[in-house]
Amino acid sequence: MTLHIPFDNSYARLPGDFYTRLKPTPVSAPRLIAFNEALAEELGITGTDDPRLGPVFAGNVLPDGADPLAQLYAGHQFGGFSPQLGDGRAHLLGEVVGRDGIRRDIQLKGSGPTPYSRRGDGRAWLGPVLREYVVSEAMHALGVPTSRALAAVRTGEDIYRERPLPGAILTRVAQSHIRVGTFQVFSSRGQYEDLQTLFDYTAARHYPGATSPDALLQQVCDRQAALVMQWMSFGFIHGVMNTDNCTLSGETIDYGPCAFIDSYDPGQVYSSIDRHGRYAYAAQADIIIWNMAQLATALVPLMPDADAAVERFTEIVHGMADTLRREWLTRFAAKIGIAAPTQDDGALIGELLDLMHKGQADFTNTFRALADGGARDQFTDPTAFDAWETRWRARIEGEDDPKALMRHSNPAFIPRNHRIEQMISAAVEGDERAFHHMRGVLARPYDDQPEAEELRRPPLPTEVVPATFCGT
């Protein structure tokens, strides 16, 4: 049966200065590593037994209906504005409307140079492709809005990142790739007709009820606040919360130097290029407010009265702080078995996090162990935990099935950084078994899986991965 992807490409019908049309650059010997059959089914893709899957998802063969392009955008990167970025190593093949009625992009990442490559080679090596596949699918299984992985392909070619490394291409699926930086590029250039077109398109695609820029901004702020607090509730650090990595759809995107915390530390940074902790774990709430302020600035030209717009937008962006606090309280209260928290519960949660920091307790395992009675063992000084535990047990006395709530809110398995690095090292040598094992386990993160207990273990001192890197 021939592969069929039911493309319906709306972004390609926007004005030509939104993108550059071009085809992916073919590779020499594509070989499929993984294909996400469940996601393909959701997207309405058929004929997935086609032997050409590898060439198709390497960009060598364009499926019928594809209209490949590289999108234009700008962005603040670590606080500095880059007036033109864009897809430097990605090609949007097109869009599909899935069986659930949701429109999604299908994009190849690592598929060759574009006009936005900025002297890059347009390629990706195997490590970041496998990392994004594993982590994005793990985030989906955790219930976090995220881009998805449809396929991973080896290219059969080496690329150079200080040394020769095997090349690979990821097929990424997202509700769209419209970013804060997409608005910034047109606003900063004074292309207000294009900015209005982008607003109309984004509102229709993601926020049908948003008939004005301030209504759109409010809904994006609410969605981003919920997203970032989900990240933090799982100990996730994005690592590159630049405005070009901040989607209007409210999905997690661009899994470069990301990681999940092992021992809890609010100042934890994994990104090798984040030398000042701009995107540290605890800084993420402040940064999303900053990012939304940049979106607000980009939207001002669409408002009839600039002064009134600034006043209204400032009110919306400043209001995010309260939204973030409410989201934090709700999610962390659930992690300790409290379904309807009060403000007093915030202090109880904060005390536990302080104890975890001082006691070098593992973030994921400590919260999971609260439901099973073994949290005390996670602390270097267990006696410090005892007084808190007494107060906590008194607090949840009247809760309806707190254990079930905790098990629903606290995964047993996350994609631990040291295991990902071990998986990548093995795959570079040709052994992909650890990759497929992790995929299977992380698809059921809330289930006890005794046969995979090794994936729950925090790193030994010799296994700690202190820094992660961008795939470029």
C-alpha cells in the first residue's frame, strides 16, 4: 500500500514573505530508525507499510500533496534581539487535519540548508534527534502539551560537530510552528499588513474566539502559564526559552539543551550556553512573563490607540504572575495529595522543596515515594523530613484518596539525562536497543514497571551529565 498523508496546507497559502519555498536536500542512504504508528493513525496517515518510509521522512521522496517551505521568524535569544532567524535546518512539508479535527504541521528537522541557515549546514546529528524523539514523546505521555515525533531516520552521512558524527532527521509534528518570533519579525520591520494577516491566521487556527489582539494575548498568556507550571511540576528545564522557541499554540517545542532535574535545585541549569542562569529551573516563570511582554510589544501596531494598547497589554502581562502562582499551587498541591489547596498549602509545599534542596533529594522519586511511604529514604538527613511529614499527614487526613491523586500527578519514570546520554552513545556505535527500550517505558510513565527499575535510578556521581547542548 502506498503511503498517503492527507495534506491540507494553509500556511503555504499565506503571502510569500512568510516563508521560502524549497525542497529538502536528499541524503545518501536513509534508514528508518523509528516510526510512530499511533501518531500516524491519529493524523489519518495510511499506507505506513510502504517500504519508502525512510526516503520519505529523510526528504528524498516528497509525498503527494507536500508543499515544502522554510518559515521566517525573528526572536530574542538570551535577551538579545535577532531580527531574522527562521528555519535554518527544517522544512515544513505541510499540514494535516487529524481524526480528532485538529490541524497539525508535519516538519522535517535536519533536512538541509535554507536561506535562514546563517552559515550552518542545515543538518542534525543522531544525538539531538534521538533526544527530541524520546523527550517529546515522554512529555506527551506525561500529559504536557508538546510537539510530537513521527519518525527518525539515519541519513547514512556523517556531519561535523567538532568531530564526525552520524547524521539523522526527525519528523516533528506540532499544532503549528508559529512563534512569538513570527510576530516579532513583521512588527519590527513595520510590515503591519503581514502582521495583521498573521494575527488573523493565528486567531482562526488556535483561538477562534479571539477577535482582538488583547483577547489573543490574554489567551496565549493563560496557556503559556499553564504550560510552564506543568514543566516545573515535573522538574523539567527547557534550557532555551528564547522567543523563537515560544509557540502561540502553547506547546513545548525545540528540545535542545533541556533536561529533567535529578536532585532538586531551584537554580539548576543544564544548557551549556546559559552561563548566567537566565533559563534556570526557577527562572522559567519570570522568563515566560518576559516572553509574553515581547509578544505584547509586537502586537501594539495592530491596536488603534497605541497608548491604550500599552496600558491594556501591561495589565494582561502583569496579571500572569497571579496566574502562574495559581497554576503552581494547583499542580504542586496535587503532587502531595491535596485536590483543593488553600494559600496555606503553599507554605507546606515550599517547606518540602526547601528540605529536598538541602537534603539533595531526587525530585521525581521523592514525590512518587510520598504515595508509597518511602519518601524519607530520599533525604541525606531523613530526620529533617520527619516533622514535615507529620504536618503533611495531618493535612491530607480528610482528603478523598490522596494516594490515587499523588500517583496520578507524580510519574515513576522520566527521561533522565544520564540515561539519554548513555542511549545516544550506544546508538552512535550502532546499538539502538536502549533507544527503543526507553521509548516503550516512557510511554507509560505513571505505571510501576519493575522490569525497568534501572531507568528510575538517579545518576551515580560518575554518571552525572552537568551540561546539555544545542543540536546545531
